[in-house]
Amino acid sequence: MQVEIDTLKNEIERLNTSLKEALDPKEFIEIRARSRELERHNETLEKEVENLQNLYNNYMLQMQTVITQRVIEAPGTKKLWWRFW
């Protein structure tokens, strides 16, 4: 009988300490709200990264086209010194 009482007392102490260490419900709600805010910000950043990748790919495609055009024009002829473009 005494062993059972001691076991139950230990269990009560363990549960009390776990309750003291547990998050406050208000704090938990704040953390959840912050988590949702960060998730939305993360989605925004992912969209920005995708847009930047598209911009980069378009720029590289344009540069490749310009390089190809310059090679096709006349590889042996030099432009006059006063023509910059």
C-alpha cells in the first residue's frame, strides 16, 4: 500500500513539474501567430526568388542572342573606332 502511495506521489510531482515547464496558452498562441506570419513571409520570398530566376534566365538568353548576332554579323571585319555599338 505504501509503495503505491509513493509511486502516486512521484507521479504527481512529475506531472506538476511538467505543467510548470509547459508553455502558457497565451504564449503558445503568440508563437503560432508568429509561425503563420513567417510562413507567409517565406512564401513571398519564394515568389521573389522565382521571379529573380526568371529575370536571370531571360537576361542570359538575351545575352546569348546578342553574342550569337555579333558572331554572325562579320567575324573578320572591325568596326570603326568612333562606333561604340
